[in-house]
Amino acid sequence: MGEFDLIRRFFQRGDGTQAGVDVGIGDDCAVLTPGPGAQLCISSDMLVEGRHFLSTVEPARLGHKALAVNLSDLAACGATPRAFTLALALPRADERWLAGFAEGLFALADAHGIALVGGDTTQGPLNLCITVFGEVPRGTALLRSGARAGDDIYVSGRTLGDARLALEVFRGTLGLPGEQFEAVRRAMELPQPRVALGQALRGVATSAVDVSDGLCGDLGHILARSGVGAVLEVDALPRSAILEAQPPAVRREMGLAGGDDYELVFTAPPSSREAVQQAAGQSATPVSRIGRIEAAAGLRFVDAQGQVLPLQLQSFDHFKTA
């Protein structure tokens, strides 16, 4: 099976056109037309075998995650997904692997109404790079730079830290019974991008970012771009019963610095608390208030009683993490 046969068989569906996509796969470039008064939002993420995912992951789950992590970036901007490209390096043209990967990829794409409009394939170590294109009404994109002193800090979801817990089981540093391991493994391999929540937060949230490298590090991007600091209420973080059963030190590290959660952390003024809850209800996505923005620089941690916790945590960094 040659490169172009591979593309036609597994990745080309019809003429590839839909709302906002005038030309899809088949030409040198895709042609996109944003809606009237809209701005384009564009993001890329690369997944490398052995760095971002294990060789044992099911192809359908890998297809899902490859697109999910990119849709999560659009969610953090409040954007509506429109199209994506896929650059795929494969050690060999394994038809069974390709069928599973495409199945997971397109199931999530169809759920969000987003079209594959181009990309590239080559032979080499397994490497996936997706670029997503979305749109927002002009001037409404959620950014990292809008947080202000006094804002509440929120995070979406119910299971912050489960993905990192699964990774530690794979690494052999922790053990879990089979059923519990499968639950946290699902969190790691099948993240759900919070696209509907991001859209519902336009005009409500003052800043937002998705949690990919760990809550502390990703919230730190908001603090740096906004020129503010924050206090995090560690015991207010949403946790699964599986993570709750772990020792306090493990719970805190997994939730605060775990990474691979793909939830949204965002800020909003106290006057918008009702609007935040309405956005959560409208998008069927739970949110938890976990802290506040302060004028003084730095990130501080407190427990449920307000006592300062001297935590030293570091989120994932590709060039600093062993």
C-alpha cells in the first residue's frame, strides 16, 4: 500500500467540504472561509511515541487523544472547531493499526463537527502532529492575559490527577486493582475536550488555559501573562474516589502537577459566579472554584483551613523532566 492509497483509504472522506471548508483533501492547500465577523483560532500539538504515549495504547484511543489534545486548545480559547490537518509518521503501513486510529480520530471529529482537510504522511518513528482551526466572534476569544486581582479561579471536571495516577501505575511506582487501573487509564487515554464549556464561558471568564502539563504550570501561564499571583485551595481540587484513597502527598502531586488532564482552568470575577454555574450547566460540565487571583506575584497553596502549605511542585516540561 502506497502513501496516497493510504490517505484515500483511511483519511479521505467524500470531498471533505462542510461549513467553513471550501476545499479539503486533494489540493496543495485547503481553503477555509471563516464566518462573518469571526476570527480564526489555530493551534498545533505533536504526540511522539515514548514521550506522549505508550506503545501499548490502542490505536482507536490514540486517534481520539491526538485530536482531543488539540480540541482542548480551541476549548481554552472558547472557539468553535472547524477543520484540522494531520501529519503522520509511521514505521510501516499497518492496515489494522490505521483502521483503528482512523476510527478513533473520526469518531471525535464527527462529535465536534470538524473536518480533516489535509496534512502529510511519511515513514519514520511513530509521530503524530495535528493542527486545528477554529473560530470565535471577533474580540471574544478567551486568552491567558485577562486575569485580575480578586478573580475566582475555577477548574473543570471531576477527576483532576487521574491521568498522572495511571502513568505512575505504568511506571511501577504505584499499584491499583484492575478495575481502578482501567478507570484512570481511560482518563489518560481518552480525555474529553471541554469545547462546549469554553464556548459558554465567552464573555464570562476573564482568562483561560487548558491543563496539559499540570495545573500549577498551566495556571502559571495565566499568572505570567496577566501579571498577577494566586492562592490555590489544594483541598478544593476535584478528585475521583480512586485518587482520594491515595496518601495526601500523592493526591496533591497528582492533582497539582500531574498533567494530561485536558480540563480548563479559568478565572472570573466573583460577580460572575452565577454566570459561571450557568455556563457549567449549559455545557453539562462540572466546575469547581479552587482559589483566587491576587495582585502579589507568585503561586501560594493553602489547605481547607486556610493554612499555608510549603509545597514544591513542578509541572511537566519536555526539556527539564527526565
